[in-house]
Amino acid sequence: MNIYFLTGIPRAGNTLFGSIMNQNQNVKVSANSTVPVLIDNILATKDHKIYQNFPDHRLVDNVIENLFENYYAPLNVDNIIDRGAWGLDYLLSITKHLIKDRKYIILYRPILEVLASFVKLEKPDSVHKLCDHLMTDGILIQSINSIQNIINSNEQYKVIHYDDFVNNPIFYIKDTCEFLNIPYVEPNLSNIQQFDIDGCVYDDTVQFADFHTIRTNEIKKSHTNIGDYLPIDIINKYKDCEVKFND
């Protein structure tokens, strides 16, 4: 089984990308992955007194080393693209140990557009509180740090900008397959389905908004006027927080 990584900015077309790519029987793109959560909990075992009383690291490390293979075995597919903040320091360190030929797909959208999209969907009581959370300890800053670390670490990556993907999805699906050496299957854009894997779907009732429902009748950018959703002080505060890509 080949493991690759999708570390996209939220609100940048990740769910649409996965839905289209998963028409290809040679690959599965995961939902927001629970594998990093599992790794966190396995590593936390080493803080437990029972482990410290008999610290045989080989047994715990063996669980991590076989985690991808065991976790994705029921999908019965040769190629997995796991979606998560895999560029964070501790996760990147683990994947460097586990996977020799690491490749990352980066889906990217300008940060102010992303913040405005969150505000538009969540309709928070405090725009400032939501934006500051997203940019200090929330999913957005984790994604930014993850992507920046992948770039700074000279990993193999392919950047797909949100606008470009929406305007020409077939090109970028094919380009991704070529980058990952996955057999390409022409997607049917007239048969886009909501994201699912073997019948399992997102349940956004546990979220603050409906983040993962995609249009199935057309592919187009949801235009969001930043000034309609973000106050000027938030715009000024976060306007220079973009990932710095190599030229």
C-alpha cells in the first residue's frame, strides 16, 4: 500500500478534490484523518505509569509503524491519500521514519478568503474571537504551519491553488495522479457525489456548520466578499499571514 498526504488549507476544495479523485478505483482520499489522533494517543501511552514501569518502546513503536497498513486494510486499495496536518513537526518526523518516498498534495486558498468563508458559514457571535482562534490554535494555523514546514523541509509536494482547481479540475486531478504515479482515470464531472468512503459520510451535526456538503450539479467558486465578513482590523492583522512558497 502506498501512502501519500493531502495537507490542504481548510475551505480550499479538499472535500471536492477527494470526491472527484475517489471516482478512481486505484486510490482513496481520506476524510479529515483520524490517524494523527491515533498517533497522539499511542504516543501518550509513554506518559502512563504502567509503560514507565516497564518501558519497552519497541512494542508501542511497532503499533505506529504498522498503523497505516492496518488502519486502511479494509479499503482494499493500492493508494491512499491521507488528509491531515502532516507537516507539523512531530508528524513529519514520524512519517520520515515510516515512509521513504513521501509526497504531499497542498490545496491552498488565500488566508483572508478562508477566514471570510468560516465567518460566512459559522455566523459567529464574535468574528474577532473566531478568527483569532483559527489563527492561534485552530485548524487554520495548524494547516498553515504544516504547509510551511513541508516547504521549508524540502519535501516533495505539489501545490494546487483553489481558484485553479475550480476552473480546471480535470487537469489537476490528472496532474496529481502523474505526480503520485497513480493510474489515471478520467473523472465524470456530471456524476459528482457527496464525499463518502464505502458508504461512510461526514456527519457535520458535530461541527459548528455544514463544512463538507459540496455542489454536485456544478463546480464553481463560492465568491465571498472579504469586506462583507471581516472587519478592517482583522484584515490588517492577518493579511500578511500567507504561506511563503518557494519561487
